[in-house]
Amino acid sequence: LPSGILFNTGAGQHILKNPLIVNSIIEKAALRRTDVVLEVGPGTGNLTVKMLEKVKKVVACEIDPRLVGELQKRVQGTCLANKLEIKVGDVLKTDLPFFDACVANLPYQAWAKLFLKINVLVSVIFRCAILMFQREFALRLVAKPGTKLYCRLSINTQLLARVDHLMKVGKNNFRPPPKVESSIVRIEPKNPPPPINFQEWDGLVRIAFVRKNKTLSAAFKSSAVEQLLDHNYRIHCSLHNTVSSFLIYSIQFLCSVTYIVIFYKSKKHLEILTEEIPENFKLTEKIQTVLKSTGYSEKRARSMDIDDFIRLLHGFNSEGIHFS
């Protein structure tokens, strides 16, 4: 470890010092000679140098210029230097290149934000990510239905990827030691990704897990939820009818723009095209009907798996109820 550097623990700088853990991370990643590896938070390069010996290229993202300097010193004048690309700055604001694997000891204060970035990256297929997180965060990623830590993070992650808890890492393996224990997880994106609109999916899951011990029937009776879904329902109906209008009357549009303007101002023609939503329409009954018909009215999010939510989402969407 370099002398003279004061690590900023407030920014999550805890350098992994145990070479046995470093070697274990590389082994679990099953790196190949042809791999391009993304490393987030390389620190002083303990993990970086070992990976450079095994892969085609390492792209290291580091926000601290002092640590960038230390990393450059470690490879300067060696055959490894031309295999290392350093991106200086916040990884959340960086356009990341193609990579085969992500291997990272993630900064201690940025797990959630960085993981959201990794979740976004699932759309860019890579083989795997070996990531170190705070212990409880890691256990939430792998939690199963019915367990205490099972939450929205668990099901969203497991929808997009296979996640495995690989090993625990004690705080004394870092310098300076953090206040919490860590764990290493392996994330393998599903390829191909599931054919699901993630915005719709997350909208449903968000509502269900706000109070994961409540029945879904109760969760969907919240006035805020009803207002949101009612708003989305009316937008969906409006868009649907507009599309129908243009399909049916495209010839008239081509013939006369003036006719179309008059046409849309005519209540008579609008009534022919659409069944207007009554002013006193309440979506509550429709929501509860979907919950009962799908069999999830008395179910609780804490015990529902991915297949359950897929069936429920399909039930809602079939009735024109949307979450985004």
C-alpha cells in the first residue's frame, strides 16, 4: 500500500489488502485471455494488476486523481501499461465501453447508485459481474420469497439476472477497516433478457412492495395508487382511440386537413369512434376484479415470485391498466 495517502472513508475508500481475497475474486470471475474487464473503484490497483496479467484489457473507473496516479505508477514501464485504460471521474456519469466482465470492489458509500448503473447495463449483455457489497445489501440481492430480506431490489435483480452469493469478506481484510462486513456476489445477466417492459414491471412491483406484508387488495386501495392508475388508464384509452381514428380515417386526412379538424371537434363523430369514460368512473372496482380473477387479491408481495408478478402484470395490462 502507498505511503502518504490518507484514504477518504467518508467517500467509501477502503482498500482491499488481502491477496487471498483478490485471487479468489479473479478465480470466481473465470477470466479469459480475450476479455475486456470493467473495474469500478480500482483504488491502488491490487486487483487491477492481477487482472492485467490474465486478460486482454482492463478499463478502470476511478474518481480520485491521487489513486489514479498510484495506479499509473504501478504499471508504468511494464508490459501491462498498454493493457490498462483509466477513466477518471464518476462512473455514474461516464459512458461505459463494451466489456465482457465487471470485477469490482465497489466504494462503500455508493452501492445502491452503482448497482442501479449495473442494472441499466443488463441491457448491454456482458458475461458476468463479480461485485463486493455491504453484507446486508448483498443478501437482499439473493433473498428468496418468504424470507425477511426479500424486497423489490431482490425481485428486480433476479428478473434480469442470475445472482449468487459467493463468499463473506470480513472488515479486517480492508485498510482502513470499514464499520460493516462485506460479501461478494456474482451476477449473470439473462441472455436473452426477459420479454418484459421493465417500466411497467417496476411500477407494479413498487406498489406491491411499499408494504410487502399487506395483502395486494389492501395495497391497491391506497388513494395515491388509485389516482396514479386512473391517470394512466385514461391516457391509455386516449392513445388507443387516437391510433384507431388515424387508422380508420387516414384517407380522409390525406384528402382534407380541414375535414379532420372539424371531425375531431364533432362530438357526434367522437361518439362513433369511442366509448367515452363516464365522469363518475372509478377504477377501483376494475382493479379489485383483476386481483380476484388472477387469484392474488389476498396474496402478499413478500411471498410472491417472478412468475406470480408476470401473471399479475399480464392480468392488469389485459384490462388496460398500466403502471408507466
